[in-house]
Amino acid sequence: MSELWNGPIVDAHHHFWDPQRNYHPWLAEGVNIPFRYGDYSAIKRRYLPPEYFADAGEHQVVQTVYVETEWDPSDPIGETRFVEQLIARYGVPNAIVAQAWLDHPDAIDVLAAQAGFKAVRSVRHKPGGPTSPAQVGSERSLMSDEHWRRSFAALRGLGLHFDLQTPWWNLPEAELLAQDFPDTTIILNHAGLPSDRSEQGLAGWHAAMARLAEQPNVAVKISGLGQHCKPWRAEDNAWIVREIIAMFGAHRAMFASNFPVDSLCGSFDDIYSGFKHIVRDLPRADQQRLFYSNARRIYRCEPSASAQTRPEPMRNQA
């Protein structure tokens, strides 16, 4: 008998920011980078725990995982200090994926500093590389760069995971990374970015994801499934969600909002109610893993305040 999940949620991937007070190059006034969802000007606004919980509404979010926001690259530690202040004030987030540029000369020092913060569990550095399947072979990502990999090697000794955001055609490099560093947990962000929904695009995505799923030290976030100029709908994403779970198993996948970014595609309720409907026929124990316990376990989430004590939305200040 199918049953919608109505239990607690750990949101495995979201962001907070205040671009009027802190420098994020891509959120700066007048800046518009190429973006998979198109115009993103609507999210160039303060987004802190009160705004997040207003969006979450009736969904029982009890813990959250903050992911770095491409804050000023010259000040990665400043972002972590900012988030630690949010934790002290609001009780969330409960784990941090911090910024670390693994190709920078001081990368290992930055990793050590990030590991010193109580809530930091992982770091993220998007490795770039080919921007389409046609470029694979003539160009490689930073995952194949020797200096980048030496920095990556330091993660194990510091007890840090690595959050990987890269499109599916770069996943063969990620597969080799996972094989070469079997003791480091790699968490693939946004389902491998299956934005090309053509038959050929989905076939390529599926083959790359299936190979990566063979690596036991890789987990995946089911998030970031929005499409350019289309509303988020469960029927458009159901096959992708179910295939991810089939490939990785319910013990290595987790749902996430990617808010406020994915608010460009749908409401928090659109996305989480969609997830709930897509997996309603799974055993309740598997739903519990996908919505709650996997993220809590993998990111070792710190205790949080009760969901009943959510902060009120903040008023805009002059």
C-alpha cells in the first residue's frame, strides 16, 4: 500500500546568503553569468533561515545541510564564519559544505582551516572541464589535474567528504577519482545534472551514473532537477528519481531542495511533494533513508532546535 512520507526531513543541500552585505561575484548587481535555469535575478536577495522556513511551509524540515555559495573566492573562511554565526543565532544549518579551491597554492592550508570548524563536514570545488559531451576527449576537468588531486588527497586525513558538482559526461573522471581515493566519500550534487532530456541525453546520463554507482564510496543528492523555462513537475522527473534510487540504492541517495536556487523552477512544496509522490510506493524504511537518515548520517548533522521554533520571516530593512 502506497503512503506519502509525512515524517522528518533533513534537507541535504541548500544555501543562505545576503548579497547586499557579503560579496558573491555571481550575485553582484549587474552580473549575469550563463545559468542552466536562465535569468536568476529573482534570487539576488537576502535568503536566511527565516526565509527558508517560510518556503518550507508545512514540510517537517528538522535539519539542513548548507552548501557553499561561490562566496568571494579570496575569502573562503569568511563564508564559514558567516554560517557559524547563523548556526549560533538560528540553530541551522546542522552541517556545512565549505568552499575550498583545490587548485589554489594554499588549498591544503584552507582545507585544514575549514576542518577546524565544528559543523564543516565536506568541501566543494566545481572542477569545470568540458561543457558538452562533444568536448570530452579534447578537454579534461580539474579532477585529472595533479595539483588538484594532491589537495583532494588531504581530505582523508582531515575527515572531510567531497561534494562534487559536474555534468554527467565528466563522471568517468569522477569514477577514477573514487577508485583512486576509496576512503574519501564523494557526494555527487544535483543528480549528475541531467538537463538534456532527449532520448540520447538521458541514455548518456544513465550510463555514466550506472558506472559511477558501482563505486561504494559515492553517494548522490536528488536535487537540482529543474528545467529551463519549465515548471517543476513530478511527472517530468519521476523516471530520473527512480533510476537513481535503483542504481545507488536507497542507502546512498538523499533528497534536497537546492533552495533558493530551485525556487526559479518551483515552490518548495512543488519539489518536496513531488519527491513524496514519486517514492510513495517504496517501503517506509527506504523513504525514511531518502528524506532523513542518509543525509543525517553522511553529514553527521549536529543537533538542532525543534522545527516548532522556526524563525519568523525577516522584514526588509532600509
